Amino acid sequence: MKKILITGGAGYIGSHVLRLLSQNKNYDLTVIDSLEKGFKQAVDIISSESQNTIKFIQMDLRNINDFDRLDNQKFDATLHFAAFILVGDSVEKPIKYFENNVSGSINLLKYLNESNSKNLVFSSTSALYSKRATPPFTEESLVEPENPYAESKYTTEKIINWMNESHGFRSIILRYFNPCGCSLDGKIGYSLIPSLHLFPNVVRGALGQQPFTVTCGKVNTADGTTIRDYFNVLDLAAAHKIALEALLEGKAGGTYNVGTGKGHSVKEIIDIVKKITGVEFKIEPGMQRPGELPEVYCDPSRFKNEFNWEPKYTLEQAVESLVKWFKKHPNGYNY
Ligand SMILES: NC(=O)c1ccc[n+]([C@@H]2O[C@H](COP(=O)([O-])OP(=O)(O)OC[C@H]3O[C@@H](n4cnc5c(N)ncnc54)[C@H](O)[C@@H]3O)[C@@H](O)[C@H]2O)c1
């Protein structure tokens, strides 16, 4: 039995990864989450359908004393999702982001070091790449965080790399591009409401559950809307499973982009939502965010080649899953 710790496992991405890992009977899973942004309901649903016992501990990584509740257990590996994630909010409240994402991670790393739990998968972000970099972004592209959120993630990456150097940690840092969608059966979903990510925002708009807030200024791309590397959250969950297995098998770590390597425009996504929902709607042209790159996509070949990972799910499936989820759960998990 392998003991796995999951921080932020009640959140959007963490819960999809938790569900996938809960299918492996050899994993003894512990989720820690403050529930400030996550939903205990997600963990309960996953627990109820899993043959594994999933321990849930409500605690805050910022409170060092909360770690006493882990009883000095040694974990074979940790997946660290817990963080605040909103770029705009981080610009307004930088301390909140550094305190949570950096200090919280330092507390976690102290615990993991003291309990000799040195295998770590860390959720990082494509947001740390420079606006001066040219797509496709490789792991060697210029890193130049332009907001406190991205800076907090990059700072944590650097701290983790020093823990590798100084304390024998082995880490896999995954820089996600733009995950989207939810579980195909509509049971595990997306609950940030009002939603701020493009896919749930447009789907909820089409279902009449919230006003459209897609603002997309005219940019220099074929259809005039921004292009991003959207990929299905289920493929991201599979990437975590593979990364975890690699660490448990004693393979070396590293830093990897996770995306498809292909960009899709906002207009293309809107067209998919229109086709699937049958709802015709117009998105008002908005302002382009200053300095925003018209086109971002990654070169995912390092992760694909080393781990034999290939995205399997489509963006259509991402939209269909969100339609299913929001039809059943217009208020997310708060039903
Ligand atoms: N969603 C994306 O598009 C995206 C893209 C790139 C990277 N990421 C990274 O993925 C990770 C997960 O993101 P998400 O979209 O699932 O966000 P989320 O907000 O849905 O989940 C984060 C979870 O962490 C918990 N949490 C936050 N601070 C905590 C603390 N101090 N102690 C305990 N729990 C805490 C929240 O309650 C929440 O359940 C984050 O680290 C984020 O930086 C997300």
C-alpha cells in the first residue's frame, strides 16, 4: 500500500486527480484542504464510489500547527495542488498570494522533509512564461512572471528545486496550460461560480445560468480572438497518475509542460458550445488585456516522450461534460 497525500484535493483539478487515483486499490489516500475554495462534496462523492478509504483533513497549509494533524506520517508521495489561482485578484492582493502559495508550500515542504516524504508532484502554470517568449513555449522558454500569482508559482518551483538539491527530494513540476471540462458522467465538476474560466463561463452563458463575461479584444490571429492551449482536465488527471507512478518507481523528476501543443481560439470554443447546446449567442467584443499574447501554446514533447502520455479526450467532450454538469448542478456542489 502506498500512502499518498493530496493537498487541495477538494478543488477543481485535485478532485479529478483524486477520482482517478481512487481507482487504484494500492493507494492509501489522504486529502488535505482548507475548503476555502474547494468542496467537501466532491471528496465525499469520490469516497462513496471508491473501494479505498479516503481520509479527509480540513486544514490550512498556512497554519504550521495544523500539520500536527498528520501525526508525523510518512507519505510515499505528495501531489500539491493547494493554492489561490486568480491572476487579477493576485494583482490586487499580492500578499494573500505569496502567503498562501509560497508560505503554505514552505510549511508543507518542512513537514514533508521532517517526515521523510520526499516525492512530490507540484502544480505549476504556463502563466510564468514571459510575454516576450514566442510559442510554442518549451520548458526553456523565457520565464518572467508578470503577476503575483505566476510569481508565487515560480518561487515555489525554485524552492522545490532547492529541496531536491539540499534534502534529496524528487519532484515532478507540471506547468499546466489550459485545462477544461469535467468528468464525463457529470458527477465531478467545476464549481467556481460565477465561473471565470472560458469553458464554464461560455457553457453557463449558453444555459442561461450567468451572463456572458467573455471579453475578447481583437487580436492579430486568423479569427481575431486569442488562442490558448486548452486541453481536457481528464488528460491532466492522467498526466498526474503517470507522474506519481514514475516517482513511486524511483524515476528521476523534472519540469514539464502539460498541454496539447495545439492552440484553439476563443471563437472556436464558442462555436463548439453553440453546436453542442444549440444556443445561438453573441459575445460582445471586449478589451484586450494589456500585454496579453494573442497566441499561447506549448511544446509538450518532453512530457510526452518521457512518460508516453498522449491526450485522449477532446474539447467537445469537455464542453459536453460541462453541459451535463451544469444542467444537473446550476449552483455547482452547492445544491
Ligand atoms: N485551473 C487552471 O486552469 C490551472 C492552470 C494552471 C495551474 N493551475 C494550478 O493547479 C492547482 C489547482 O488549481 P484548481 O483550478 O483546482 O484550483 P481550486 O481553487 O479549484 O483548487 C485549489 C484547492 O486548494 C485549496 N486550498 C487553497 N489554499 C489552501 C491552503 N492554504 N490550505 C489548504 N487548502 C488550500 C482550496 O480550498 C481548493 O480546494 C493550483 O495550484 C493552480 O495554481 C491551475
